[in-house]
Amino acid sequence: MARLYKKLGELPAKQVLVAMDSCFSGAGGRSVLASGARPLVGKIDAGIAPAKLTVLAASASNEISGSLDDKGHGAFTYFLLRGFDAGKTTPKALADYLTPRVQDEARRLNRDQTPQLMGDGSWFLR
């Protein structure tokens, strides 16, 4: 993650939005995943993103991210795309839109999933 953030921070862009529909909790293994849950990897220290990066992540570090099989996406990606369609033009507005929807879907499947916004998030997408 540190290397990814470093490389993205070197891009000749004013702002970079990173959207990650994955989980890094390490809270289990493939054999214990519920249907629709994303495979887990070892817990990763995401580090600190450079100032011009804003990161939207699908779940907190102690949670797993889930899929919406009938939608063909992870819950996070599905609601992120719907947020774009709804005219959300800042990372914060996207996070405010998708977080309760992802949480509701996860609860419906008897798990917790709380998207995370790291960074300022106030800049406008164009």
C-alpha cells in the first residue's frame, strides 16, 4: 500500500481519488467466508496517503467487504457507481451517499461493513 500511495502521489495531477473495493482485515480465511464475502488477505497497514490522495475503502480494517451477486459488483462499487449517477461530485459526498447503503446491505447479510474515507475529500470531481 505504501508503494501504491507513493506512486499515485507522484502522478502529475492535482488530486487523485483511490477507490478500493477490497478488505484487508485478515479476519478469517477463504474457508470461513460467507456467501458473497470477498476473499481476505493478511492485515495490511495502509500507511498514510500523500496529501493529494483521497482514499475511499470498502470496509474498516476489522471488517470484510461483500458482494451483491445480483448486481454483479461488490456492495461498495455498486453504491459508488450509483453515487456518481446521483451527481455526487466530491469524495465526501460519495462517502456520505454510499456508506449507509453499504452498511444496510451488509446488515441484511448479517455482517458489518463500513466504508472509510481517508483524506480531505472536499475537492470536486470533474
